[in-house]
Amino acid sequence: MDLMMNEGFQEEGEAAGKWRRACLTSAQLSTYYVGNREVNAIREAYEARHGPLKDFKAFHDRMLSFGSPAPKYVRELMDL
């Protein structure tokens, strides 16, 4: 809970819900890991094409502007 609230910037209720789901299924935590890896890979592809990322907020806002498609489609939408 401490990690999620203090380093993950989540509200207590949200963190408690995630903790409950993690206790119920082992797949819950691995999906966060895979998602993190995918976002990092998109960022690395972006930086390979455009140079070092200077505005992380703008980059993440652009990724989120597409809704919630699979990461491979986010890559396509960002011309990566």
C-alpha cells in the first residue's frame, strides 16, 4: 500500500482495490509489468526517431489521447 500510495501516487481506495485484486489473481501484477514494459518500449522507439524526450507530460498525453488501444496500435498511431 505504501509503495502504491507514495511512489505510485494513488489514492488509498484505489490502492486498496488493486491490492485486493492482486491477492485474488496472480495475473493482476504481471499485467502491470507488461504494460510498463510496453510503454517504455514506445518511449524508446519515440526517442530513437525523435531524440531524447523533453516533455514527458506531452508525450503521455499524446499516448492517452488515443484511448486504450493495444500498444502495437499506439505505435502505429504515433508513426513509430
